Amino acid sequence: MVPFTDKELMIPVRDLIEKIRPSLALDGGDIRFITVKNSKVYVQLRGSCVDCDSSPNTIQYAVARQLKLNIHPDIEVINLPKGLEDEIENL
């Protein structure tokens, strides 16, 4: 269990995702931080990352790994498909 509130996680998660963005941009990709809900980090891969076969690896190894190492090991990262940004409450 993550010992932080969603509100407490927002800034450090956002800051860390901003640090990850340049490495994704090298391959024409991008990532958008959406929110933290119930200790789950919702992001959206963009650019060339959207249709890339390596997108699950990007989420697991580039994003989740860094969040787990730098913030808390129980953080979960969810890549939200485009168009579902307003549906987080229903997921």
C-alpha cells in the first residue's frame, strides 16, 4: 500500500514524468501525465509511442520502474487510451 495520498503524489509524479519525456522524444514519442487516482498513475503515451509494439515495455520499464524506484514500489502505472480521459472514475 502506498503511504501517500493521491494529492501528495501529484507533484513528484508529474515532475518525474517530465524528466522521462525527453528520452521518449528521441524516438518521436511523448507521454502525458493525466492524474493519480487510488495510488494509480494515469498517463497517455503519444506520438510514435501510440502505435508502437514496445509501448507496454515503455510503460513498464521507462515509466513504472522510475516511479517505483524514486517514489514508492507499489505505484501502478496505467496507459490510458485516447478518448478515455474522462472515464477514469469508471475504470
